[in-house]
Amino acid sequence: MQPHEASYDQAITIFSPEGRLFQVEYASEAIKQGTIAIGVQSAEGAALVAEKRLKPLQISEKVEKIFKIDKHIGCVIAGLTADAQVLIEHARVQAQVNRLSYDEPIDIKMLVRQVCNLKQIYTMNAGVRPFGIAMLIAGVGVNSKAELYMTAPSGAFNKYRAQAIGSGAPTAREFLEKEYKEKMSIEETIILALSALKKVISKEFAPDHTDVGVISTDEKTFKIFTREEKEAYIKKVP
């Protein structure tokens, strides 16, 4: 940072002369230091996978990187887990409000927008800081098609066929760009996501160091894999 820029990172409401909000950029840097998370969407569904970094004596099952938001929607996170808890709880409440109000599951893009609206508020009010978290949100909508979105600390969001966030994300994205095919089976979708994860965490690529969540267009129910299910798929990864 240049000397004349130093005073512009003291408050979230102050733009630098170049039009930058440094605290939003700092939040993005926090995500780059987080564990890698990958999402892949295909014609038959979507798969979310993530790395779990464990401390000595830490129990793997209690380290959560993938969360179920509603029956038809799940998400994976990269960044500050404590920040993610607030956004996930907000998303779950919005999903239930929609069911109670309209007697139908919430549209995936609408849910993503509501999460990002909250993120954006935290980039424009004094006394707060941006959420240091990025999320990949996947689900199957009323049109029976799988969707995958990424949300950024700024409140921006975009739709993807495949995406990676967190530490090592460029390596995973490069692999996905080469190997992705839209007409994959749900099993091929899971294996592709795990293969991209393996490219980044080859030494730690084991059931205890991974999290996997899947939703298919047939069942339309988001499911987080057990250790046994993860182990079965990891054995299939080339």
C-alpha cells in the first residue's frame, strides 16, 4: 500500500482516490488464506467439496465446511468460519420464511441475492467490517435444473458451471476449465470435484480431511456424505 493510501483503510465507508474499499479487499485476502472449496454443476446435479484442516486431537466430524440451507440447497465456505455461521443462519431463516409465506421452496437465485444483500450492507456502514467469507451455493430449482452460485465479500454474486475458492483456487480452476463437461452423470460430477480437490491437497486427500455435499436433479435433496461414502468416492478418483 502506498503512503497516501494508508488512511483509507481505517473505515469501511471511505473510498480511496482510486475508488477502492480496502477493507473489502482485505476480506478477499482472508478468503485466499482459507481452506479450498470447490463446486461443480452438471446436467444431473451439483457437487460441493472442501478441504478440512485439522489440528492435533481435533475430531474431523465436528469440523464443518459444507452446510444444508434447505432441503434443495446447500453451500460450501472458504474464509472465516465464524462469519459464515451468521450468513448460513440468515439464509436458513429466509428459506423458511419463503416456505411459510408462499408454501413453496425458495428460488435459489433469490436466496443468493438475500445473502448478498446482507453482505453488501456490511460494506457501507460505519462500525462494522465486511464478512471475510465466500460461499458456493448449489441447489436444484423448481425447473429441476442444478444451479451453482458464488458470493463475494462485496455482495456481488455470479452463476457458474464450476468454481473454486480459497487457498489453491487458481490451480483447481485451471484443472476444472480443462476437464469440465456439461453432460456428466452425478457420479462423474462428484469425481471431477474431488479430482480438482486432490490437485490442491494431494498429501491430505483422505476422508477425514475432506467434506462432500451432493444434490441430484432426480432426488432434489441436498445430502452431506458420511465418512464411508466419502471413502468410497475417494477410491474412484484417478
